[in-house]
Amino acid sequence: MSLEEKLGAVRDRHEELSKSLAEHPDPGSPDYTRMMKEFAEMEPVVAGIKELTLVRQEMAGLAELIGEGDDAEMRGMAEEEFHQLKEHLPELEHRIKVLLLPKDEADARNAVLEVRGGTGGEEAALFAGDLFTMYRRFAELAGWRTEILDYEETALCGCKTGSMLISGKGVFAQLKFESGVHRVQRVPVTETSGRIHTSAATVAVLPEAEEVDIAVEDKDLRIDTYRAQGAGGQHVNKTDSAVRITHLPTNIVVQCQDEKSQHKNRAKAMKMLRAKLYDEERRQRDAAMASARKSQVGSGDRSERIRTYNFPQGRVTDHRINLTLYKLERVLAGEALGELIEALQAEDEAARLAAIAEE
């Protein structure tokens, strides 16, 4: 289907929805809500189509004026305006094509972000702690809200495992490419001879799931309570309120020990469990669309090495798009992480547009 055919289909559907909503007998029904959501999602595309139509009409009028005008000054002004609009046209068409790309239904959701120390022992845990702090700072700078779901410290105050719920507009859309293995190259604080070590931490970003998304039955859960473990500190309370939940059908295990209240720990653990179950459901569904996933930046596979943080050189390299920033401290402070995220989003858009063009 050509771009013009797609634009025509969008206009027709938008008009159809507008009429159906105006005539709908029950504005409180789920059907009305579904149509309103679809209508709202189409609004930016329709606005772009209107702007594109207006630009084309203006260009046609200017072309006529240039071809028939006798006044040299007026013709010169028309030619200048025509060329300005002509230069703007590809950018406008590209923006509309991006808006027409299939949407990930999870993009607008909040996200559960989980960090785990990987290969490298205590140094890996310290790096995992650095990443956990980086994402919290990035979220704060973006105006998002963070809630720690679980955080287990090591003896040197590293992060054995930590997870947080990040809430705000379009959180998952911005953070979803952060899933994978993050590698660090630096001299560990435990190293006495000054040698550079390579360690790694794993990041998983999952869209938050609501109860309506994932039905979890009590009979499918094994819930254990235990005394919180760890090195102590602000994130750990040494009480018997820690909760571990095992989802028996999938054998997925989550735990939370961050709160003093067993009830609160259970509620947080259930948030993590629903997110993991929803993520697994999405992965199974996406497996049937493997060819489409190849057009995206990274697979979201947590075993995929995606980024290296090299302290001696002060650089951060994202291996998926071969982008290197010599802003390591600013990236870890959350200030320059957005540059990597924006580049990943742009690459993903370009890859998906190219895949559609080949169809």
C-alpha cells in the first residue's frame, strides 16, 4: 500500500470513528472507550495529514503564480517560498511515516527496571549499584517517579539485585532498549595492583502489568516469608517481613524485602511478578513475529551484550548502533543517558521504516 493509500485509509477511519462516537448510545461503555482511544491515537496522524495537504496546496498555488506571474519581484518571492516549502516536505512526510508505524502497546506504560550484578563478583555488584543510581537519576531528571521494589546490598554496598517501578509518561518507550548485559572496564576498589578488570551487570526493563492484564490465582502461588538478608543500610530491614513468591506454573520467582511491612513487601512482589508474567506473554507473542523483531534495535534478550562503560578512556559505547560518547561521568549521572536512548529510538524507527518500504 502506497503512502497516499495509507493516508486515505487513516482519513476514512478517523471520519468513521468521529461519526460513530457522536452517535454512540452509551458513552460509558467499553466499546465507546475503545473507540475514543483509537480516535485519540489517530489525532497526531490526522493533524500531520492536514498540514501535508495544506503544504501541497500552497506549493501548487505558488507554482501556478511562478509560471504565470508577470511581476518579477512577486515571482521571486513566490519562488523563494516554494523552495522553502519543498525543503520542508520530506521532513513532514517522514514524520507522518513514523506516526504510521505500528505501535508497541506497552510503550505508554510504566516500567519495572531490574538490575543484577553479573560476572565479576563484588566489582560487578558495585557496577550494578552504579547503574541502579544512573536510572534513578535519569528518571528524576525526566520528571518521573521512582519506587524501589527490592534492593539487596553486598558487603561493600554493591547491588546484588535491585528493582524499581518507574512511573511517568512514555517510560517503557524510552527505557525498553536498556535490557541486556552492560559491561564495565575499570580498576576495581578491591584491586591493589592497579589492573583493569572487566565485569558485567544485567538490566531488564519490563512494562508494568495491571491486574486486568494478568490474572494470577492464589492456587498458583507459593509464598514464603523470611528474615531480610544483606549487608544492611537504607534499603534493608532485618525483620521477618521479607517475602518470596514462586509462580508454580512458570517457576518464576520474585522477592521483596525493602519494606518493614510484610503486606507492603507482598504487594511490591506481586507487581514484579505480574510484570514478569506480562513480559513472558509478550515474548511468546513476539516469537510469532520474529522477522519483524529483526528490524528492531536489539532483541531485548538479557544475554545480549549491549553497552560498554570504559573508565580509563572515559567512554561509553553502545554496540548495537556503534555509538561512542566520551561522556562517561555524565552518562552515569543520568544527564547524558538520553543521548544514547534517542539514538537507539531513531535507529529503531529507521530500521522499521526500511522494513516496511521493502514489503
